[in-house]
Amino acid sequence: MPRVVVDVMLKPEILDPQGQAVANALPRLGVSDVASVRIGRRIEIEFTGEPDLDRAREIADKLLANPVIEDFTVRVVEADETAGARS
């Protein structure tokens, strides 16, 4: 069954201390070719019927994201795509 995926990220102009902490730790793991890291959230919504992108956008705008400091994208994915994203 298709799902709606909402990806929420801090706006580019907002400082991301969690991402900076990860980026700063990477050299200790021997990774030196990463310029920056930004941390976000992925939310999967499963509707009882057909996926409703307009309803998902409304949910994201009112509940899942803070529009003052975060941007979000909404898309429909097949069930096999969501399983692969968790690996």
C-alpha cells in the first residue's frame, strides 16, 4: 500500500547543532571527506484509502513541522520503498 512520506529539515539559515556534532565526530571515525551534516526527520503516514497529499501537507504544516524554522516535503512512496529506507 502506498504511503505518504514527510521529510522535515531545518531551514538552511537555521543552525543545526546536532548535525555539527555529527560532522565534528566523523574525523575520529576516519571520515575526512564530509563537508557538513544536517539532521532531519522522516515521518510516514498511511491513509485508510488512497494517499491524500493535500491532507498530508496540512498535517505537516500544522503538526509535524514548525514552519518558522523548518521546511518539509511530501511525497507518495510504495511500501517496498519505505522498507528499503529503514535498512
